Amino acid sequence: MSSDVSTETLLRPINSYTRRYLAATTIASAAIGFWLYFYVQQLQYGLIVTNLGDWGSSGGVAWGLYIGAFIWWVGIAHGGIILSAAVRLIGLDTYQPVARLAELLTLAALTCAGLFIMIHVGRPDRLVTSVLPAWPTRVQWSPLMWDVTVITAYFVLTATYLLLTVRYDIHRLRSQLPDVFEPIYKILMVGYSEAEDAIVERMVWWLAFAIIIMAPLLLHGGVIPWLFSVLPSMAGWEGGVQGPSFLSIALTSAVSGIIVISAAFRYAYGWEDLIPEEVFRGLAQWLGFFALLFLWLQLQQVITGIFAAPTTLQHATEVKIATPLYWVAIGLVVLALLYIFASVLRPSLFDIRLMVVLSLGVLVGTLLEKTLFVVEGIQHAHFQLYEGVPGTYVPSIVELSAVVGTVGIVVLSFLTVSKVIPVVELHAIEEHDNEEVNS
């Protein structure tokens, strides 16, 4: 980061409106409207408008893209907050310019994950009439209750984490922030005094520590894969490898998402000094490491699934590797890994724009893999209630629109928040200035 980075650069998203911003807002709103159009049809006619179906004489699957996308968004959220927490815990100062972007990504992704729970239960009122009343007595064994619990816990932790850090920035930059948002700033700054800064630093450190500990145990390395891996009747799901596999996919997709979002802000607001190329090189190397781990765990599942495996597991694995979309997903991750490896050997090959394209490919690949994982686990279970009628599943336009709509929600949330609070911490500038003075 060069020494000419100023608060004007930091606040550029808040104090400027461009045609590109308006275009991005229009596209994101259109994506949300596209989903709402089809969601209204689902509310009117029920889940029959999707290609989901109960087990029966017509075959099919009860879980499909909705649950695959739910897992995908939870994974992105999980990896995002891990990166932000790691910046504070182990001093990864290089990535401080993108730490708050990772926190905002976590909140947006968790919102979308929760939205897919609401979509999948059919009628939204069931969350109030069924889920909440049953929570005290059913949380210990209900998959839905566990989902709601861990997502809520992580949302509260992340929101608290973000609120504690943003108060410092608002107080010091208040004179440069727009007066139109004064009511919001007053709410965010209730009870603030500079004396709390030292206390907040300790609180944030402990919150980061709790997040790092809880992430592999409760979210994408724990509860979510446990919901699948402890079901021996589902040949494609059961097994101890699911926890590490889910965790690797979460971190892979999260780093990809952070690369895309950071590059978008860098390009839109001329943040070459605020988010330098070294940040993207570092993120790319982390992406390469997590992608390699993801591919290795996929190899473990395939090898153990086709070599002297139980008949149903072998069948499920053979079907998976015979599915073209599975190899598309693997190929997208392999392509990104090969480019990262080549750019490490020859740094001149590295290009941020190409890295963004490959990161988008990784996001598509991880979504495909998780959806295929969900669908194949149901289609190739140990028990066969209706022999000879396995059924097929292809996501409907209603289900696809939900993915498009939630992506639009994430984009619109960043566009909105970036007009109210700094999306890069003031500390990222202050610490750099201190380093310049000391040098």
C-alpha cells in the first residue's frame, strides 16, 4: 500500500455515485425480481412448481438445488469470517484491507443460507408455527433446528464483531460521512467513548478466537456435514470424511468470493493503492492450498467408493464419476489450481482479472459439487422402497431463480452498505502510516 492512501480514498464508495454503480444496482435488483416472480408462484401453488418430489412411484428427490445452495452459502460465510478472524489472531496484516469485506460477505451469505431454509420448508409461516415452538424440545435431534441454531449463532457473532470495529471508524470519520445517514450513525454509536477502544480490541480478539474455534466444530466442519455423514442409509453421504471435505469446500469457495468482491471494489473505485496486487497474490495462494485439499479429499472419496466398497456405495460413486457435471466442477477447480501454481513459479503470469474469472469458475464448481452430493445421496440410498423407479432430477427454473436471486441479494447488500459505512477498516490506513513513520 503506497503512502498516498488517504481517508478520501477510503470513503470514495460513500461519497461518489457512478453509472457503473447504478448499473450494478439495477442488475442486482433485476436478479432479485427474477427470483421473486417465481417465488410468488411457489407460494401460490406449492413446491410442486419445482422439480423436487417425495419418494414414491414417480421417483425423484426431496432435496435438490435448494439444499445444495444452502450448503454453498453457509460454506462461503464460514470461510469469510475465518479469514477476517485470522487477520486479528495471527497478524495477517497483508489482508487487513479485505477483512471487513470478508465480514460483510459472511453476513450476506448467512442471510442467503437462512433464506434457503425458508424457501425449502414451503410456506414461510412454518418457521413461526413449527420451527420456533419446537426448538426447545427438538433442537437436540432435528436437522432443521441445528441448521437454524448454528446459523443464528454465527450471524450474531459476526454482526457483533463488525459492530464493535465499525464504531471506531465512524467516530473518527464522522465529519466526512453523509449527514443523511445521521440516524443510522447515532444508533450505531450509542454509548460510545474513546475509552472503550482498548476494551473493544480485547473483545474483538476473543470473538475472533471463538469464531476460529467454533467454525470447524459447529458450522461447516461440524453440524452441517454431521447432518449428512451420520445417516448410514445414504450411501453417498455417510462417513467421517465429510467434515474435512465440507470444510475444504467452504474455504475454497469463500476465498474465491473474497477475491471477486475485492477486485470489484478495486476496479470500481481505483483502489490499487488501498488493495494492492500483493493481497490478491496472497489470496490466490491460499485458494490454491484449499483447492488442493478439496481435490485430495474428493480423490479419497472416489477411490474408497469404487474399490471393494459396499454395493450401494460403489453404485453411488460410479454414478457420480459418470456424471459430466461432476467433472465440470472438478475441472473448474483444477484449472484455477494449475494457474495459481504456474503464477507462483512465474510471477509475471499473474493477472488479477484472470484470477477473478477463475475464482468465479471455482464458485460455480463448488455449487455444482454440493448440489450433486445432495441429490446423489438421496437417489442412491441403501433402501429401495420402489424398486426400478430411481427417478431423475434436473433443477427447475424456479429453483435456479433462487440462486440468481440470492446472488443479487449479496451484490445489492454490498452496494448498499458501501454507501453507509467504510468497507475497509480505518486501521488499514493508520497502521500503514505508522509503518511509514517508523521506517
